[in-house]
Amino acid sequence: MDNKPVTFQFISEPSDVNYGGNVHGGSVMKWIDQAGYACATTWSGNYSVTVYVGGIRFYEPIKIGEIVKVEAQVIYTGSSSMHISINVFSRNLKQPTFDKKTHCIIVFVAVDENGKKLPVPKWIPESEEEKQQEKYAKRLMDLRTQIEDEMKPFL
């Protein structure tokens, strides 16, 4: 299968503002989930649900009125899960280039109408960059297992 990034572009709006006058982190998280959903559902061909969002890193604020670009791409697949890399960029309308503002990995699972997991097509990395992304996803899976073990007494 072709693993082209799913890309959303739009202008941040005044309704996205936080108390500091920038785009609210919750708005960015919503855009991340929407782009991830579109990517996962396109890849799997089935309805997909978010099962994990990890390590959201906000590098710089997004200003109201900037063009926002959200890119989502599969970087690893399990039997029913899809690990999606999400990068959020923005730029001033008068500037030609985008700057990275946020990054995270989000994991989706394909499910049927009863919520039962469905198999997903296997993603096979081809380029060296894709192989590095897959290694990154696998390292993060190991770290998530460690974090979950640490959290068990508090759940």
C-alpha cells in the first residue's frame, strides 16, 4: 500500500484562542486526533479508534491567523494497530515556510461495528528514513510498557 501522509491545512481562528492569545493546546490535540483518524481509517479501510496518544511535544505556540498544517503518516503496524506520526506546523500568511510546532505519536486500532479489533494491512518500511521511523515506534512501544507498569498501582 502507498503510505502517503494525510495532510490538513487551514487557518487558525479566533475561536481557537487560549488565555495567552495563542492557539489552545486542546485545539491542537483535536487536530492531531482528526488527522490521525483520517490516516488510520484510510490505511485500514475501517473505522478506527484512538487507543494511545503519547509524548505530545509543543515546541512553540501557534498564533491566531496563521496557516496550520497537520501531517499524519503510518510509521508502524501491528496486527490491528497503527502507529501514526503526527507533526503540526504553522506559518504566518506573509512567510513562505512552515515551522514545526508540535509532534506526537498516536496509536489507533481498527474495529468493526461491535468494537472488535480488525486486522490491518502490514506497513513495510522501504527507505532508510521509514526504517528509522519504525525503530522509533518500536522503542516507544517498549517505553509505554514501562510506563504502564509504573502506573499500575495508581489505576
